Amino acid sequence: ELPAKKSGVCAGEDETCRVDHFTVNSNQDQIIMIQEGISVEHTDSKTIAAKSATNLLGDCKSTAKKQLAADPDSAASILESLSECVQMGIADEIEKANEEITFQADVRKKMAEQVENYTCADESLNTTEAKRTERWFGRKVEVMIDRPASRIHTIENFLTPDECKAVEDAAKPILHDATVADGSGGSKLSDSRKAKQAGIKVHWDKESDGDLIARLSRRVYEYVNHVLPFDIQENGQEDLMSIQYFGRGKDDEKPDRYMPHCDGDCTGLDFKPGNRMATIVMYCEVPEEGGATRFRNSNIHIKPKQYAATFFSYIDPVKMKMDNGFTEHSGCPVVEGEKKIVTQWVRLGVDDENPWNSFNTLGIKYTDAANQ
């Protein structure tokens, strides 16, 4: 409290200036109200939730006490009624919270759709600032998102020029128009993805001889296992994919790009065996203009750096629930120059006897489905 301008004194006892305190914490929705008499009321998401729970329990207890006073011999049924009262109250609060979460998620996604083309076209937009920086075998790792089911990292100097050349040489004779998954285990051409691609088989039998592609692929699985606790092996995984986008100038009406999509299930549902749960995109050649990787629902914008990589996983390794849209991403249009990337989609639950293409998107083996 400050002294009054006219009297020069405060309104406290013996004209002392009154003081109260509050502590800012890390909770959400913090509100500080200074009440009459210099009394500070500090609320946040947790205290509001606790107050709501206290009020709910208080109402149920009050009802139970009245019932007990009217019929002391019915304690057992009154206790059951008390339990039902609390359960119904909690269910109602959870339903209201879920409605609010759904509403806010819909607003966020609609906003992301609106700004997608603007952010892709803004060449002055740099890579989003990381939440924190780490090191992995001497490489700088920037952690953009670190949620249980949604992780996005960038890793500098992830691959070498020699490794890029080896992949490009292997891809050159087999490049074809890029396809997307058709939902039944196959693939199809789509206007949502315009590029060239080639699947690169990794010759693991040559790893001990220093095969460059095998060396790169091993590094991919080492990083995945650094982040996730699954001890992923190369057996049964998809091939490395070489993908190339070509810029044809600003007037190109159908530039090479990849529209917003999820690499795996991103609906928050349970993980399905044999399906994708992580991706690494490695940049061998970056364009002069365009070609950023954008996670629009997370507002993460990654301007590609040559020989760097973007890692993202979309599974909660504890609850085994999938991401709920935060790793949906796109490849912005390539305007000038070429964008050459190497991609590895990583699956969980595959091996030599159960390779990636033996599962459908429901996590059921095709042979099992045919026998049902």
C-alpha cells in the first residue's frame, strides 16, 4: 500500500502501510486480485481445479449428511449415493473440460490451415526457436517439442556429403513419381504430393565393410533408440527413401511440394502393431527458395540446413497412444533450386518374419485378416 496523496499516510493500523504477498508459479491461468484491505487472492489452474473439487465434494457430503440424519440405519446405501454423486460430478466436469479442449483444438487447427500458405511463402521466416539445446555424439540437437506423444528435434550435421552422394547414386536409375499410401497397404499417385522418389535397399551385409548407406541407416536407428525406449532394430523396416523436389520458378502453378499429412496415425488412438511411430528427414541438398518443413498445428517452422535432419515421433511410449495432430507436417513448395532428402519411416513391432508390408493400417497381418 502507498500513502494517500492528500493525507500522506496509509490506512493500516497506526497508519502503517499494509503489505501482502503472492508467489508466481509455473501453473496455467494465473490471476492475481488485490481485494479491498490489501488482501491478495492468487488463483491458477490447479487451485481453481482444487476449489471445484472441494465444492463438488462439499455438496455431495451435505446431501449425504441430510440423508443420514433422516435415516441413520441406511448408512450403506447413503455411502453408495455419496460415491455416485462424486462420480457423476467428476464425469460432468471432465465432459465440460473435453468440450473446451475440442473447441480450442478446432480453432487452433483452422488457424493453422489459414496461415499455411503465408508461412511457406515467407522466405524471411527462420526456423522456430528451440525450447532447449542438447548434444548427441557432438552434434547439436534442438528440441522443438517434447510432449509424451509428440517430439520434434533438429540435428545438425547428421549425415555427410559422401553418404548423400551414395544415396543419390543408388536412387538415380530408379527415380519415379512420388506416391502416397492408399490406406490398404499399397500406394498411389496424388496431387497432394509432387516429387520424385526411389526406395533404397540397405545392404546390411556390407555394413562391416564400411558401406555408406548402411552406416547412415545405422545412425538413424541409433538416434531413434536414443529418444525412444523401444530398442528398434533394422529388421523388417521400410527401405530408406530418396525424395527429390525441383523448383521451376515463382510462376509454376503446380510446384513440387507435399501437402499437410501425418506419417502415421495422429488421432490420439492406441498404437496399432507394425505401424509407423517415428520419422527422420535428412537434408542432402537444400533449395535456394522454398522447401521448408512445417508442423502447422504446433506452429513449428524448420528451414532446411544441408546435412541436418529433422526427427519427429508420434507415439507415447508409456501409454502407447498416438499423437493427436501435433506432428502433422508439410513440405513447402520448392520455388528455386532443388531439395533432396533422405527419409526413414520407423515402425514398431516388425522383424524379419513380420516385415512392415505384412501389416495393414489396422495393425492386423494380411494373412490373419484373410483367415478371419
